[in-house]
Amino acid sequence: MADSRKQTTPAKSSNKPSRRNSPISVSPSKRRKRNVSTALQNDITLTDKAYAQIEELIVTLQLPPGTVLSELVLAERLAIGRTPIREALQRLSRDGLVNILPRRGVLVSDIDLRSQLRLLEVRRVLERLMARSAAERATAEERAQFGEIAAGMRSASAHADDLAFMRLDKEFNTLVSLTARNEFATRSMGLMHGLSRRFWYQHYKEAADLPLSARLHAEVAEAIAARDVDKASKASDQLVDYIESFARSTL
């Protein structure tokens, strides 16, 4: 009688390694590209760091107008390589904070009242646009950040902490630029903020009202946090009114 049980056929052995367990090989060209990408990211990070530190030195007049800047000296002072320093100085030149002169080197630019007043003509329109846009477009998390900045500005005012206020002002400007979601307005404003902060820092001790300035900044931040477009627009105009009045008082 024939055996009715099914005959099992031995499974064919395969020499192919399991895809799940086999190591993923990366070609040398891909490794090189990955290493180059990482290096570029590091350079960008160092350039941003160099830019932020040199800008603060210029804005707070630790590097006053007319100072001749040396890449080597800045690299040693900031413990950053010369290439990121050079890139940062190029950006600062575009922002108007330094002048790159052939055969003379890099000089910190002068502070000029007439230029500041012309700057404010443009800044008024852009500030209003960006405040309105930020109030419309900021996320819940970003609105919470505006609330924190407003509280920090009021605290800086209460303690007469001008450096803390300057840093919060920069953080505020950066957040407005981000939340307005308008790259063209952001680029334009980027050319103005450093010059405006430096002008304020030069004259605030004899002409500025730090509590009023902090309150006006805080009111813009609070209006954006509350998603109140009209209030943000009005608060922005009031802030620029004060900034223009302050500039003219330095005559």
C-alpha cells in the first residue's frame, strides 16, 4: 500500500545573507559626501556663532566705530577659526556694521543720525507688517515664547538691566521675523536691527527711557501672544514713534 503521507521536500539552502541581519554598506563616495555635509553644517554653526558674538561686541560698543578688526585677533579672542570669522565679517558688512576697505582692512562703521532717521522711515512700515503677520501666523508655542519675552523685558526694566534688555530685544526681533513667515521682510529687517540696537546703546544713558522702551516692546510681544492683529499693529507704531523721538533727542 502506497504511503499516503505527503513527502516533504528539503528546503533549498540559500547562500544569500538575510537582508534583515546583513550590515548596510556605505560606499566610499557616500561616506565622503556625508563627511562633507557634516563639515559644512559645523562651518555654518561656527559662522553663526562668530556672527552673533562679533555683532554683540560691535552693538555694545566694546568694538567702537573706527576700530580696525583683525581676523587673527578675533579668532583668538572668540576661540573660533579664521574661516568662520571671515564669513561672519562678510555678513556684518552686508548689515552695515563693518566696512571692508581694500588695503585698509575691516573697520567698524560709523554711527550716523541722518542714516538712522532714514532707516526708521522704512523700519516703521516693515515693523507694522511683521507684527501683524506674526499675530496672525504664530503657533501656540511661539505665542508662549512672546509672552516669556514680554515678561523678561519688564523684569529687565525693573532691574535697569540694559544688557539683558538688549539680548531680549534681539530674541524678540528674531522671533518676529520667524513668525511673520515672510522671507523678504525678514531680509530687509535683518539689515536694520543691528544698526538700531547699536544707536540705542550709544545714546540710551543720556537720552533713553529704559522702562518706557521695555514696556513698549513688551506690549507688541503681548499683542502678538494674544493674536490681536490690530493691537499688534498699533503697538508697533507706538514703539517706532518712541524710537524716532529718542533718535531726534540725541541731536
